[in-house]
Amino acid sequence: MALKLKLGIPKGSLQNYTLKIFKEAGFNIDIPERGYFLKIDDPEIDCFLLRPQEIPKYIEKRKLDLGISGDDWILESRAKVIEVCDLKYAKQEMKKVKWVLAVPENSKIKSIKDLEGKIISTEIVNLVKDYLRKNKVKAKVEFSWGAAEIKPPRFADAIVDITETGASLKAHNLKILDTILVSSTKLITNKEAWKNKWKIKKIKDLALLLQGAVRGEGAVSLIMHVPGEKLNRILKVLPKLKSPTVRKTAGQNWYDVIISCKEEEARELIPKLKRMGGQGIVEFPIIKLVP
């Protein structure tokens, strides 16, 4: 019987971006209208759509070999897993999310010490209890099935909720007192899979491609022709995701220069390079960037 890698894909807020990164890494995943067994165009992978809160425990219990979840749910679940790599993306784009302690704008609670004897509503009960213990504060921590921002002041004195921009908290007249945890997305496995020669090779290959796709997000390459007498001046202004590639053209005092840069840098860089003597400038997207 052929070996298969059992992979957990996070359902919910991380789902779309995860599927996008897999596609850019070279894997097409189809989600059926119903059911949690996904179709992936790799016969060596079985793919399951699961809540990110569940994935760490399923990996620890060897129900899955590999999965994607956030630091928050890995720590909250207390699961014993191996971190393969940090994929550095959150719900909407490539940035980390924060779990923050927040209270109503007009609350008398000004610091963690003021939470003594109060009620805190959150999804990350274990992590909040750890936070209170660390700060030597005794408070009641209640589990919230999402929408924690509507709980204060009627149902709770404070909340610990996830945020990327803080806009939702502000819209509900809440202010942030402290950051409990900064979380990003991790590719994780278990000890048994990590010891299996076939699985570890498959996992490392997949990690390489996914990390390459993440690095390629928002990056572009520029290629241009540069006259020899202007080469050094142009090289000094180039941003560097990595060192530029410079090739002399045959029989002429001209060079082909290739660089990688951030997409937003290219819009300012191209006119500047043109003014400095660059010619035939072409921009093209980077799908994967593997160092």
C-alpha cells in the first residue's frame, strides 16, 4: 500500500489564504460543497478541512501527519507538536495577528491589576489563565463562542480577542490595554511523522515550496539593459531582496541586470532606472522565491 501524507488545512479565516499559498506553491486543492475531505492534485497527500483549533491535537494524536495552524491554537491546545516552519501569514495577508486585552472606553479598568475579581470573555481560556497567573491576578475566565467584542460591559468586564488592525474593537468602543500574544501561521507535524524517512522528505519538500510561495508574495523581478558606463551608478540604487544578477552581453558594452524587489518599490524604481539609463525594463511577478 502506497504511503500517504495526511494534511490538515485550516477552515475559516485562514482558509482562503492557505489555499492561495498552496496554489502558488504548485498544488491545486478543490473544496467540495459538503464534506471535509478535499481533493488535491498530489496522489501522495490526503487532505482534510478542519478548524485550526483542532489541527494541533489531531497532529499530536497522529490522526494527521502535517497541518497548518496558528501559534495561538497550538499553545492553547497544549498539543505536543513539531514546528516545521513559520509561514508568516494571518487571516487576510502576510502579517501576524495579536490577541489583546480590551475593555470599554469608559471602563475604570486601567491595567491588568484592575481585573482582580472581574470576568474576562475569550476563546483562548488557557492562555488567558496563564497570563493572569503570570501577573498574579485572580479573575474569572469564561469561554466565548466568538463575537467577544459585544460582551462588555453587560456579560463581561473585559475581553481577550484577536485583531489585525484594531478596527473592530474601536467600532465597539473598546480600548486595548495589553497584548497577550502575537501569533503567526505555522506548519506543524508530530514526532512519528518526523522519524519516517519518506514522510520527512515529503514534508520538507512541501515546506520549501510553501515558504517560497510566501516569500514570493508581493515580490517582483525586474530585468533591464544597462550601458556599461552607467552600470555602477545603477547598481548603487537597487534594493536587494538578494544581490542583483549582472550579465555582460556578447560583443557590446551593455549588461543585462536582474533584481528582485517588493512590488511597491518597483513603481518608484522603474522611472528612476529609466532616467539613469536603463532600457528595455520588464517587470514580472515572482510566484516562488526560494533562497
